[in-house]
Amino acid sequence: MSLTKDDVRKIAFLARIRVPDERLEPLAGELNNIVGWVEQLGEVNTDGVEPMTSVVETETPMRKDEVTEGGITDKVLSNAPDGEGPFYGVPKVVE
Amino acid sequence: MMSDLRDWTIASASDALEKGEVSSVELTGAFIEAMEAGRTLNAFITETPELARERAAESDARRKNGDARGPMDGVPIAMKDLFCTEGVRTTAASHILDNFIPTYESTVSGNLRDAGSVMLGKTNLDEFAMGSANITSYFGSVKNPWTPEGANANLVPGGSSGGSVAAVSGGLAIAATGTDTGGSIRQPASFTGLVGMKPTYGRCSRWGVVAFASSLDQAGPLTRNVEDAAIMLQAMAGHDPKDSTSLPLDMPDCRAACTRDAKGLRVGIPKEYTLDSMPAEIQKLWDQGAQWFRDMGADVVEVSLPHTKYALPTYYIVAPAEASSNLARYDGVRYGFRKDGASLDEMYELTRGEGFGAEVQRRVMIGTYVLSAGYYDAYYVKAQQVRTLIAEDFKKVFNDVDVLLTPTAPSAAFFEGEKMDDPIAMYLNDVFTVPASLAGLPAISVPGGLDTSGLPLGLQLISGVCQEETLFRAASALEEAAGFTARPGEMA
């Protein structure tokens, strides 16, 4: 399996990263090297092996499902690039 | 005041503060001067001298009233710029966060603050902790204090915690925090002659730490010696309800474990860690390490971890997959850098295309690919299955031995510009550190000796899950046997 320039364009859009056209080809080469290298995992027999879901087996403590904080709109918005009143501003999404 | 600030350890500073031989304000002032004089290392992204003086004065006041909070109180340390710090810019060394000022404190930095330690500033790192040489930072690369005088290029300090190790090794801080996803504490410690310790996954809360790969990320200390690592870890670790993967266990007394000898300790040498490409000096140091343990009355045996060679490729599926998901939050909407676009999608694309550096983009795209429809089972599920096998290898081996001894890294520090064209050559730096990360195991790098160019080399010890006491016991024995005292700029 080898990634083409078009595949990279598609992946870049899925990741919402703008990649200039002239970078697509070299990037395809770089990603192919990495993907080709990780494909050696194909050699490993993993029949019947559970995929890891928890690194350290332990009982996860439960907490009460209750509101512990709130009413900090100013703090929440303090780093917003385009805060508008108590909202985040974004380009128009509804026509 | 000691003329060479590198003579200070957490233990000696704590002792001197307690005896009133020095005040935290004096000690902190000396390190602030050193930090400012050491700017050529580029170890810090943000210096916080006013905050440091304030906290030092508070510490002195507490001590005067008999309310000192333990061995970290008044000790000046550096904070990796991946820990969110209230009111202090936190960048993750990325353009996309270069104006981000958290309104909250990470649990680990908060624990250290509550223990009384004095933060000098925020240290440089690879962008989003993705790298092994600290050359991907938006704020420029970090210089290893071990760089020989008159060299044409700088030696890299390792990564991703490169600023933290440069600060400690260069005498700009007594100790520093690091984070380790695949080796980012241990490999830079090895490159700079320091001790770097990654605890069991879940010992240190991840809350408020800028996320890279959540199932691997762990914070830990970077210090001058093993005892300091135990002291600092004690202050950093502990259960945190705000991190659901935080272990609901108390940290054992690791400092006490440092006084026990290695007699009867069972030390395993994993045969799969021998690489054809490994420099002879590293093999020699590794053999020497095994001999030191034998001389101290430990039982040294060869063991096998058959899936070792698959650890690195497994890591380079799992870590990018988790990173692509974690870094989805940088959308230019709620915080961080934004580049305006005509549509929402265009705004996202331009923001992330300009805000992320090349290595971060590469990893996010790899992660996006291995998680995408049709490839998820072939790559991600497969990698998590191999990860189970890697963890089982370790589990079996720890039925027979207490600790494993390996080299920390396959080379000493290299010059900036080397290994830069080929991402995989750079990834190989972590070949010995990644397996323990995948299995969530505690591991520590201890300086073992110097290579023929006079550069430090570390040895790594790995123990079973939550066996930090055994790990510290073995590490302090190894430290004593190695007797490493070399420093940058001084020939041993």
C-alpha cells in the first residue's frame, strides 16, 4: 500500500491541515517511509490477542456526577482569538 | 553561597535552608542570575523571575514561622512548558499556543507549588513533546551544555525535555520537571549526565498537561542524582480525581528505598536490546553495569523479551493516532493562534497549517491515516494487539527478576543537523525507552560513564508496575557503583 499525492491531499483535509501543493509529493514520500516501516507489525501473529485498552490494570474510582464548578465565562473566554460577548466568534457557517 | 551552582541538589538545598545557612530568596536570586546569564542555551521559553522571588519570599516566611512544607520548600526548579501554569504563558513550544495563558494550574505543577518549590520559568521542548533532539521547537533549538568549546555546531540535549535537562545540567536550576511519552525524560537525561525518571503510568496526574498521547504520557523528575528524583517524584505524584487514569494509590517512600543495597537483587539483561548498529562503547558500559551489580551481590541473568523489535513501530502507530485525536482541539476557535479564512473549514486548515510545525503535521497526518475508515483494524487495532504482547513479555520476565538493565539510548548526544533528514533515524533514539512506555512501567536513566569523546552515557533500569521502591533501590546502587561526577566543560 503506497500513498499517492491525492491520498495525502485527502488525509491533510481530514486532519484540517492546509498543505501547499508543492509539499504534497515530498510529504507522500515521507509518510510512505513511515507507513512502510510500521507495516512490519504484519509479521506478528496476533490471532486471539486482545488489543490493549488499559495500560495499568486497576479499578478506576468513580466520583459523584455533579457540577463542581461553573460561572467562569470570563476565564473560559480569556484566550479566545475572537470572543464576542459571552461567545466564541467563528466565520459564518449558516447561510 | 556555593560558587558553582551545580553543587546544589534538592537534598543539600533543603538541608541548608533548614539550617538557615541560606535563604530561599538568596538561593533563588543566584539561580535567576544564572538563568539570565545562560540564555545562550535557549533552555527557557518563558522566565518568571518576579514570580520566583515572590514564592521564595513566601517560603522563607513559612520557614521562619516553623511551617516549612518539606524537602521541596524553597527549592528553585524549572518547569517544562507543557504543564499549564496559572497566569503564566504555556506554549508546548508551538506557534499554535504561543499566546496561551492558562487560567488554571496543572495538578503536577500545583503539587510542586504546594510543596513550596519555586518555579524559575518554563523550559523549552520539542513542539508538543514530539521529538528526540529538541530541534522542533517554535522557539528555537536548545543547546546541550556538554557542547565542546569551539565546536562548529551545537550538540542536541535530547528530547523532548531538552530545555529541562539543559537548565539542570547547565546549573540554571536545581531540578526540573519532564514528561515522557516514549523516552522524553530518560533519553535527554542520558545525553546530559542527569537522572531522569518516568514513574508507572498513572502515578502523576495528566490533568493540565498539554496532551500528546494520553495512554503513554507521564510526568517525572529530572535531577542531579537518584535521591533527588525520589524526593521530587514524591511531591509530584498522587491520586487526582481530575484524571480518570490516575492511580488511586499512595506513593511509597522511595527516598528510603535509596538507602538499601543491591544484595540479592535479581537483575535481568534483555538479550533483544543488543543492536548490531550499537556503538561498542555503549555495549561496554552496559556490560560494566551488569558487572557492577554482580560485584554488589546481585543475581544477574539474561532474559528474553521477544517482541522488543516491534515496540518502536507499535509506538509510531499508537502515539500519532492519539496525537491526531488530542490535537484536534487546536481549531483557532477557543484559544491559541488563529488564521482567518473565508469558511470555517478554511479557517481550521489555515490555522493548523501555519500553527503546527512540520513534525507535528507529519504525526497528525500519520495518526489521521491509521485511524481512518478501512485502515483502523489493519494499523491501530493491530498495534494495540502487539502492545498487549509487549506488556505480557514484561509481565512474564518480572516473575523471575526485580529490575531490567539496558542502555538508555543507542548513542551519545549528537550534533544538531545530524539525523534530521530521515524521521525514522530520529525515531530510533527511543528504541530502548519506548517498550517500557508501551507497557506503562516505571523506568529511570542513571548516568553510567563517558564515551571517548567525553560525552555522558546513561543506563536504564526498568521495574514492574508500581515497583518504584525496587527501581530506586537498584538505581541508587547503580549510581554509587558508577560514581559519575563529570560535568560539562570539565574533563573527567
